[in-house]
Amino acid sequence: MKKSEYQNKVETRLDELDKKMRVIGDDVGKMEENVQQQYKKLRDPLHAKLEELRKILKELKTSSDAEWKDIKSGVEVALKDLEKGFDGLVSSMKNYISISDVKGDTKMKVSEIMTKHPKVCTPKDNVSVPIGIMWDFDCGDVPVVTSMDGKQLVGMVTDRDIAISVVKHHNASPSDVSVESCMSSPAISCKPDDSVETAIQLMAENKIRRIPVSDDDGCCVGILSQADILRQELDCETILSMLQQVSAPQK
């Protein structure tokens, strides 16, 4: 992503948070004095962080390529901290405001918890390649991409796919079986900006335990697993429903 595009993206997010804080302020302004004071105590430090982020973003315009990478890293940390604080503000004010009016797209995104830059294989590889990845990284699924350069997502290959294919080929050597012959294609995938709830729904509907993440160009940029989701403080009922559907026997 170009410097200017990144700057616009973050500024848009800051505008959204600023607007939603004003929405809360409008609701709280009609409440008792002690409620207004509670809101102001929580809002003021968040607003200060928001304005500080705006100042940092301005530095991007004159920064070198090396400098802007460092600035971007700092912005990501500060933005995540700001959004966490905003969620705390909403939680504290939940008895006085309409949550649906302000929560919006502040839900946890796939990009926040996915494993970035996962190991991948290509259709032309023999299955010993994904087997090695599964062994080294203790996983049962590997994304399949067009090439190691473009990394356009074209499928997924699982340990089960490989086992069945090897048996199907009369116990052939893994080096004689291509990934292309046993992978699932096209791959069920999600986007980095999708909510985790959206990814959970896709995983449940398709009975998969890991889902690849592709960007707008179709390139594989991450993978999300059940373990990634279970480590988060999400709604227990949502997670339980996902586990039940994923684990349900195929009809």
C-alpha cells in the first residue's frame, strides 16, 4: 500500500472514531451530571490520543521510505490502543447509549489475529512440500498459490487430501503425487478487513478449521485458525456454535 493510501485509510478511521465519540457525547449530554462527568473522564484521553495520531500522520508526507515504515509501525500500535480504549468507552457507557449506533465496524478484524505470511505451496509441487510444512509448523492445511512470486490463492490442501490421494494412487510415493491432483479449489477465503464473526461464519458453513486470507488482488496474506479465534475474548456462544458446526459429521 502506498504512503498516501495508507494515510487516507488511517485518517478515515480516525474520522469514524471521532464521529462516534460525538454520537456518544450527544446521547450522554441528555443524561445526569455524574454520567456526563464519567463520559468526559473517559473521552478526553482518547480524544488526545486521536489528535496525536493526526499529527503523526502529517509526518508521513515528508518522511523518507525508511522513516515511514517506522512511523507506520508506531501508528498501527497507537491505532490499536485507541480502538481498544474506544471499546472500553462504549462498554462503560452501554447503559446510557445505543450500542448499535457506535460499535459499527470497530469489531475485531481478521487482520488483527490472523497468522501473517503463512507458508504456502504451488499446484506443481509434489505433496512432500506441504507435508514438510505441516510437520514443521504443526498444521493440517496449507494454502496453494499460483507461484511463490505472485502468491495468488488458488486452493487449499489438507493432510486428509494428501492421505486419500496417496492411497488412491496405490500407495504412491509423495514425491510422485502433485498438489494439483489433490487440492481443493477454489479456496474458501476471507479478507483482512472482514470481521472475525464473518470468518467464523464461513468456517462453520464450510466445516473448515483454518481459512486463508486474501487481499484485494487475490494474494494470500494470512491464515486464520480455530486456535487464533479461541485465544480472543469473543462471545462464547458464537465460538461454541462454530465448533459444533465444524465438528458435525458430513452428511
